[in-house]
Amino acid sequence: MNREDFPILKNDFIYFDNGATTLKPKCVVDALDDYYLTYTANAHRGDYDNSQKVDMMYEEVRKKVTQLIHNQDPREIVFTYGTTDSLNMITFGFMEPHLKKGDEVLLTKAEHASNVLPWLELVKKIGIVVRYIPLTSDNQVTIENIEKVITQNTKVISIAHVTNVIGDIRPVKEIGALCKKNNIYFVVDGAQSVPHLPVNVDESNIDFLAFSAHKMLGPTGVGVLYGKLDLLEKMKPTRFGGGMNSDFEADGIVEYKSVPTCFEAGTPPIAGVIGLGKAIDYLLKIGMDNIHKYELELKEYLLLRLKEIPNVIVYNPKSTGGIVAFNLDKVFSQDTAVFLNQFSICVRAGNHCAKILKDELKIKNTCRISFYLYNTKEEIDRLIDVLKKSDQIFKIIL
Amino acid sequence: MDPELRREIIVDHYQNPINKGLIIDDTYLKANTNNESCIDNITVMAKIEDGRFMDIRFDGEACAISTSATSIMIHLCLNKTVEEVEELMAEYEKMLNEEEYQQEKLNELIVYEDIYKQPNRKKCAFLPFDSLKKIIKQYKERGQ
Ligand SMILES: Cc1ncc(COP(=O)(O)O)c(C=O)c1O
């Protein structure tokens, strides 16, 4: 849908790597241009018209984010540099001062490096314990399996809403309720969910949510950290500098601004935030429900058509997000990606930054097709035609 | 090089690599190199005696280019001295970097003569030699 809004699609190529980053509609790029070409100014700094306009535009985006993730208070929205940055802020700004030696954090082996490595740092720094929620045979997270590993020491569950390797959707609403019952902080990596389906932080009792603008039609270098207001008020800034303090003296007495500004030290990615606002407008106009339904339709169509190719192995036929992980039998994933590239089809090969998932999947590397709203069944048809030539793969790539 | 022949050599080494499978023997030196794309993962082990490669083995999961290059490397380096291997490596690096090189020294490795046209695959073609370099370094550091 909406292909005409994406100028890049005029080129003859098929983009199936939306899990990595997405293409940008013209309106988002126009919003960046507009800021850079007609009203450039810093935020929160000046008394002249352009500066006030920037201020207003920037703060307006917080409200748009609340519409997207269904919280009420724009103060709960912190602009960051991306999911990785948000998760680091949560881990080192909130968890480090609030957790103690022996406290347990539950992750899964399907998590992205950004939701594993900060926690492993805390293991070294303060002696928390990381445990992994066992996945079911088709790599899902279930309430039963979480209950099996919860102990009195469990203080945090930190998982992706949708995983980037196999695209399974975790039951966040039920997990959120479980967290509430057991007094556990619920941290959600929304990098692959916020762009693709409705997310409701209130309904799911999510304490912290992280996501990136560039995976949802927006610019690179911008992300969001949502936190419940009372938690953000207890979070420590991890970056210090201009814009986040209200006063300081030479003797080291510093007063920080209130939430969320105290977390946005330095000049923020202003154009990026404004671009993110445009991307949110665009997505909400289509409707997150519609986007999710459409991607699922594409996924089902792809799975159906892949049946025509005998040497394809699909690793996640049951997951309900718009991601298909596959390999050609006896072909290394990177060779498949290079082969598809010869036909201008972009897919991702590798472990997708989920290096410990290999323990569960029993396979290290896969090719990943990740859809977005502008993909079409015709593109899938073209992919299938190409895959049908894969017996010629070495002729084509060597 | 004739593309058909080139393909045949690469595919043959890819599908039937030489000395695949590691053994447990601590007289061997060992090195692992992950390609920067973080996909290819090859471990090479070698037994060097009196400055000569007596055995080289490998294992791992990698693309057609890396795997075949490993197999060809093993084929060419077996029974060679460290100096000879270093010379081969230097010549090979020149070829990959589009510098002047002596083709006759490279033997089957010339199948990768055009690989510079695909910068992301250049790394794959050199991957096994990265491991071999590490092994030679270890050998020299041991002062044997
Ligand atoms: C599930 C998941 N978490 C975190 C990230 C990291 O996002 P970013 O690189 O934008 O910080 C990604 C992106 O690859 C992801 O897919």
C-alpha cells in the first residue's frame, strides 16, 4: 500500500529488510528539509520566532508519541538516540541504582544484543543475576514458562515485544499483569513492535518501552524511551550537560530540570524528532491494526508460495509478525543473500544480533525477510521466481 | 580466468573441502576469525614443526567464498615453510587489493582475482588467512 509516497521505490528493487531499517516516505523527508531550510533553530533556547516554533514542534511530537503507544502524559516520553540508547538509559539510569546483588533479571535467548549486553554489564558491575525464560519448541514465550523461572528475587523482566529474528509476538498484556502481581519491573524492547502493530503501554502495564524512529519510517539517530512517570522521576540521568540542568554552582551543587528534559542533555536530534512526528502521523492515518493485518497477509502469502520451492527451510512458520526466517538447504545464508542481491532483492543474512538464539534454533545464521506496509504480493511473486532459479546459485554468485 | 573453470574450482573446494574437522591435539596452534559481517565463523588449527606447516585443519560455518578459500589455502600451505606461506599471503593480499602481483605464485588462489569488484566479499576471501596470520604470530611468539 501507499507505494507512491516512497520516492525510493521508483528504483527497481525489492526491499525486504525492514527489520533493519525502513524506507522513508516523502512527507518525513520534507519535514526534515523544512526544518533545515526554513526554520532552523535550537530547541528550548531562544526568544525569537523560529526558536519558538522549533520548541513547539518538538514538544508536539511527545503528544503524538502518547497517541501511538497509548499513554496519557507527554512527560513520560523521553527522546533518545534509538532503542539501544533507551535500553542503556533504563539499565544504567534506573536499574543500576535500584537493583542489588542477587536480584534476578529475566531475558530470553532470542533478545537483540541491545537488550542483553547492558544487563550483562550490570552482572559484572553490581552482581545481578541474568536468567533466561525457556522458549517453547516453536520459540515462543509463554506465561507458564515465565512462571517456572520467577523466584522471590526476580525484579525485572526485559524482553522484546516482537523479536527481530523470528517475529514472534509476545503476550505482553498477560506478562504485564504477571509483573504487576509479582512486583516486577516490565521492560519492553519495542523496536520491532511499535512500527508494526498497536502497542498499549497502559493496558500492558509496561514500565519502560524502547523503540527507534528509523524502523518506523522516521529518521536515523532518534528513538523514544517511555517510562511510567513515577519511575522516570526516580531515574538518574546518564548524560550530563546543557539543557538538562536548571542551575549549578562552581562548588558542584547542581539542580536538574524535571522529567523528561533532565534526560535530554545537549542539543537533541531536533530535525529527527520532528521527522518522527511526521512518521507517526503517517502511520496512525493508516492505522497500526491495518498495517499488522496487511503484513500478516503478506507473510501468509509468502509461506504459501514458498511451498513451491522444495529446498527452502522456514524456521518460523507459526510466528505472527511480518518476518520470515529461512535458508535454502545446504546453502549458507550469506550466499543466498548475495544471490538475491543479483536480482535486486534486499534480504538480511546472519544472526541478526541475536547471537545466543543459536542455542535454541540449533542454527546460527538465517536469511530474514521482514515486511512493511509498502511491500506487495507482486514482490513476493518476483522473489519466488528468483528462488526457483536457486539451483543455479553458484553460477550466479561465483 | 575462464568463469566456468573458476566456478568449478570454487564449488569443488566448497562442497568437498580439504581437512575439514578439528582434532584434539594441543601441539596444534589455533585461531578463529569472525568476518566483520559477523556471519562467517571459521576456526583453523595448524601444526608447525621446525618452521614448516605439517598439518592444517579447519572447521566452521561460512559462505562459499570463505570456505573454498580455506580449503585452497590448506591445499597450498601444507608442507610449506612459514616464510613461504608469508610470501604467498603477501602476494594474495596484493591481488585482493588490486595491486601488481605475481600470478604464477598464487596457483588456485587466482580464482578470486575478480573478487575486489565485490568489496563485501573480499573479506570472505581473506578470512582463512587472517587465522593463519594469527597462528604464525603465535608460533613466532613462542620463539620456536
Ligand atoms: C529487537 C531489537 N532491539 C533493538 C534493536 C536496536 O535498535 P537500534 O539499532 O535502532 O538502537 C533492534 C534493531 O536492530 C531490534 O530489532
